[in-house]
Amino acid sequence: MAIEKASMYSVETNSYIQGVKDCVPTLFGYMSVGLAFGIVGTASGLSVWQLALLSIFVYAGAAQFIICALIVAQAPISAIILTTFIVNLRHLLLCLTLAPHFRKHSLLKNIGIGALITDETFGVASTKAAKEHSLQDKWMNGLNITAYLCWTVVTVIGAQFGQWITNPEALGLDFALAAMFVALLILQLNTVTQSKFRHYVKIILCVAILMIGLSLLIPSHIAVLLATVIAATIGVVTEPS
């Protein structure tokens, strides 16, 4: 009887519906940032359908905000593509971290899971993996698809609202993404050991110092990218086991 109950509990906690439920707490962040992106994107001169396509095919909040900023700055398309590629390289690291949990699944299933992983869904998945030491594809799909649909819908709604808001910076909407990343960082730090906490704090300080130093020598948007790559490399090499 105990084995049967444990088996039933395992199925329930790894089901598609449970993945949807586990995504719900992060949806509030998606809603606020997605609305902000839609409004900021409209102020950047993009239409509702263009913003919808960005959310459907790019599906990366940080990259989408950067794309809007580069469009306003009239950057060449090559610079926009290269910057988006570099910013989204972190998704490769996120996927590589979760990949061992899905070795038994087909390449097609793994591509489907990896294509929809974001910083937020990765945070939820890594926390679950740390507790249960396993992840299931049905649960992961429930988590990913729920987040994806929510993000796409709220960005379109935000774009509709954006037609009546001419100065989103005055409302602080351009800070929405940064605020969500800060919240995610705090949640992650609450679940790590003391040694890893100290390690992460050092990496954060390293990023800040590098970004300030590099900004004195090169354009700030390039400084941010280089500082992130350098600090991430240092973090991986020096991370305590």
C-alpha cells in the first residue's frame, strides 16, 4: 500500500497539470514584465503584430527589450541579430544544465523542451530537480507551455495598452525586467548553501566592477555583454562543489 501511494504521488507531482500549477507563481512576473514590454515596444514604434511575432519567435524578455532599444537607436540589423544571439547564449547553459534529466527522451522532445526554457522556468525546474533529483517531460512541458502562452498573450495586451501610453519610462516600466531578475536572484540565493551564497555574491560584485571598468573604455552595451561573459566564466571555473 505504501509503495502504491508513493507511486501515485510521483505520477501526480510529475504530471502535465502539476507543471501548469507549478508555473502559476511565476506568471505574476510574466504578466507585469510582459505588459511592460508591450507598452515599451509600442513606444519604440513597433506594431501590435510585430510585438506578437517577437514574443512568439524570440521569446526572451531581455532580448526583446534590447531589440526595442536598438531599433530606437537605429542600430543596423546585423548589430541587432548579433546582440540578441549573445544575450540569449545563456539559454544554452540553462539547457545543458537540465539536459541530463531528459536523456531517455528523443531528440525532438528535447528540442521542444529546450526551445521554451527561460530563466524563470529554469529556476522552477532546477529547484524541483534539487528536491526530487529528477524531472519528467510531461511536467516540464506543462511548465514551459503555460509560461510561453502567458508571455505571448500579455505582451499583446500590453501592446494594446501601449497605444495610449506615450512615455513608459515615466511610469518606470522600463525597469520591470530588471526588477523581476532581482526577485529571481533573491529566490535562488535563499535555496543555496552558505559557501555557494558567498560565491554568488562575489560573482555579482565581479560583474559590477567589470561593467563599470569596461564602460570607461568601450560602449556600455558591449561592456555589459563582456562583463557578463567574463564573470560567468569565472563563476563556472571557481564554483564550489
